[in-house]
Amino acid sequence: MLSRFFCFACLCLVIFTASCKKDSNNNTNPTTACNGKNLCMKIGGTSFSEDGVWREIGTARRRILWETGSGSTYKNVELDIYDITATDGTFQVAENPGAGQAGFQYFTASPASNISGVSGTVTLTSAANNTLSGTFVITAKDQNNATVEITEGNFVNVPKQ
């Protein structure tokens, strides 16, 4: 009797173990942005997430934009990708971007701060159905020329405005 119980317990253990799903998702390109927003990043180690939009500036530039407030409460983020017709690709961030490059700015009126990208990459993973998705990592400088790291940058299904 004890051997039947032991066999039954072993069988149950095998079935239970086999039915457990192993989480092996090490995805570095998430399909959703952080905190339910469509634009997120860490600026100098501080998490930031908001809902942005994108717009075409001329025929050669796409700008992912988030802005809020006015006057002393104004804040914005601009992530520009220059001269693209591609639906995906990697673009080098430059201080004065041109064709095939990208630019970044984070501005707050109070406390006064203007952070501009000087190097890094923006990877556009999708430009479909009037939305943009991708990732970015940027080294920037603030108004005092101090280095600020922009990490874990992610934009997901940002709609065209």
C-alpha cells in the first residue's frame, strides 16, 4: 500500500513539475512601455514615463514629443530622427544632428534644466500604422556641461499627432 502511495506521489510531482512554466523572457526590447505610458527612460538614474506623440517636421524629420505646463511649469522631451524613410534602423545621436542621425533634448523651466544629447543610439524598431516604437541610450550634457546618462529609453506605439 505504501509503495502505491509513493508511486502516486511521484507521479503527481512529475506532472506538477512538467506543468510549471519556466520564465525565460530576457527580452531587452519590451513591447510595452513602463508604467502604462508610451515613452519612458531614466534620466541620470531617475525614472521618467509619460505619454508622447510624434509629428513630422518637414519631410525629413520625425519628432517624438512630450510636453506639459507653461511658463515656469513647462517641461518637454524631444527625440528627433532625421531624414528617415525606413521603418526600422539604428541612428547615432549627435549634438547637431543631420541626415541619418538623431537628437535628444529634455527641458524644464523650473528648476531650470536643459539636457541635450551628444552621443548614443536611437533604434527604431517599427514605424507602422502611424505609430513609432523603439529604444534609445544617450549620453547628454546639461546647461553646465555636466554629463547626464539617459538609459532604458523606450517608446512604444507612439501615435502620430
